[in-house]
Amino acid sequence: MIIYRNPKRTQWGEITSRPRLDLAQLNETVSTVLNDVRQRGDEAVKEYELKFDKAALTSLAVSEQEMQEAEQLVSAELKAAIELAHENIYKFHAAQKFEGQKVETQSGVSCWQKSVAIERVGLYIPGGTAPLFSTVLMLATPAKIAGCGEIVLCTPPNLEGKVNPAILMAARIAGVSKIFKAGGVQAIGAMAYGTESVPKVFKIFGPGNQYVMAAKQQVSLDEVAIDMPAGPSEVCVLADDSANAEFVAADLLSQAEHGIDSQVLFITTSEQKLQEVQQEVERQLALLPRQEIAKKALDNSRLVLVNSVDEMMALSNAYAPEHLIIQTADYEQLAERVVNAGSVFLGQYACESAGDYASGTNHTLPTHGYATAYNGVNLDSYCRKITFQHLTEDGIRHIGRAVELMAEAEQLDAHKNAMTVRINSLKK
């Protein structure tokens, strides 16, 4: 990890920068795969599955027999844990239901909103170096609560062409409609364009690497909506003298093991805590099964010593982390000063893992600095707000002339006339 002590503001851009691939080459590769999937459908998806996931598939769809087999392979203890997490995620997201209110803006003019679920949504569940069955719960649970008619899930299979049984179990518990064996760019293309097997969806959800993020952004230009440009995962931890160095190091490493392009940022006001955390990271890293992945992620990561709490909060907000952990004595006060973050964890015991799995909040969050403009997935992500208005004769009398004047000033005579004919009808 790179250490910065009392960096100048001119160095903040360097500190808050993320790892990047050659975007020109990345986008060209992604575009080629997407176009191939658009043109050749299932055949192209299967070829890319063989090329990238080394899985020879005869069918993309997960069968009912495979679903039943998965139930036998998941331990009772893990199933209970998945059900507990699902229950908490359900509670948190069900509380977000929209209650519309009819507003009379003028006498005879009523306006209101209605929340309507997106009819068909696509969920992307990463497989790669870790089968993220928790993401199934995070994406499918609010989709089900919202009332989405069809929930389509794509996830990469293993070398034998099988989907991880815990992913299938989570999908069944959360109410997924259809599951397909497809990963990466080809999965995004299949859901965006539709193939012989995979239905075309109206909005795609889910995290992924930079190739998946680029694919989502490309298909969102002309084909389908996306939740957000979610890419490689990241965490920022803020700490003072009161922080538990063992806890902090564990939080940093839990993020680093996600993938080699993940990033962790530690900001502290204490030189002693910086040293303690650095030592703890090295000690715990040696014990991790995924230490090679974590080591590479740590190469992109930083330990930063700042002069004050004000500087710590300013740097955190400039970074706009996906996950923000505040492990300070005054975490409640600092929480009020958070401007840019995907999800915030307060105090010594609120580890990121709690939100990743079972506290109830959603772990599909904006990365790469997009927390400055995006929020994480929530119930509203699966709905559209349709506006309604109703005008009576009294309403025409109250706003009709204003509409005429504004349309005339914009030189839109047909707009003006649509109101004028109604005004005139009241004079008869």
C-alpha cells in the first residue's frame, strides 16, 4: 500500500484516482462481443462462454432438475443464513414503498404520481473469482417487492457448465423467474438485445468488472436502462486514535479480496494508528486463502495521514467511496458530514460484511466515484413514477391564460391552440 503523510491538496487527485484499463481497447472489445451477441444470439453467447468461462454449453437455461439438485447441495445451515439475510433485506426494502399524494395545485387542477413496477428486469450476478449469491438477494428481493413481472438472471457457470448451488438457492428464495448460464459482456448483451433463450429486459442491474461496466454503459445508450455504472469494488475507512486496528485491517482486506482491481483507502488523523493498521494488514494478509488477489488490490490502495478531522472528511467526500466505514469516537457527528458515499457503516462493529450480506441494506452501490451522482439500488430502482393530472372547467379558468401566454412566447402555436379551444368552449 502507498503511504501519504499530510498530503497537499494538489495530491488529492492522485490519492482518489482509481485503477484503470486501456479504455479504448476495452470499449472496442466490448463492442465487438455485444454486436456479435445481437446478431447471432444464443450461438454467440455459447461460443463466448467456451472462450471466457471454459464451459461447453448445450443449453443456456438452468433446468428445474438443476434447481432441485442445488437444494440438496446447500447445507441446512447456509440455507438458514440465506433465509435470514433475505428476511432482513425484505424488511428494509419493503419499508421504502412509495405512497403517492394527490395535490391540487390550483382550484380544478389535480396532479399526482403512481409508482409502477418495471415489467421485465435483468440481474447480472458475478461468478468469476467468487460466486456472489448474496447479490441475488440484493437484486431480486426488491424486484419482487416492487412487483416486476419477470425477473431474469444471468451468471457465469463453472467449467462443468453448472451454476453455483448457493446462487440457485438464493434465486429460488428471492423469487427469480428465469436463470441463464452466461457471464461477462455476453450476458449483458443477451439481456439487452434478447436471444432465442434469454428474454430482452427493460433494465439491467448488477455489479461486475470494468468489462461488464463498459457493456452496461454501451447498451444503455440505445437499448436498455441500467441501474448504475457499477464496477470494481472499493472501501474507504476513516479512523482516529480510538479505532481498533485489527478491525480496520480486517475491513480493508475484506474489500481487497474481491478482485485485483478492487481498491481500499484508509484515512486517519493518528500516526500511531496508521502504523498499527499497516502491521495488522500484513499479519492478516498472510492468513488469507485469497492473499494473492488481495496483494494485487493493495498495490492500488493507500494509507493516508491527515492533519484534522475536517481534512479527513473532505478527502473522503472527494473520493466518494462505494463503502465508507467511520470508525471514530464521534462517528455520529461525522456521519452528518458525509456528502458522497454509497453506503455508510458507523462505529467499531458495523463492518462492511454486515451490509454485504445480512443487515438489510443493499450492497449494489455506485463505484469509481459515481457516488457523487448515483445512489445504491433500492425499491425505487425497480419502479417508474408515472405522473397524472386532471383539469376541470375551473382548472382551465385558473391556468388556461398562463398556458396560452407561455406557448405563444415559445412560438408553439399548436400548443397554445390546444388550450385556446378549451377556453373558448367555456364561453359558449
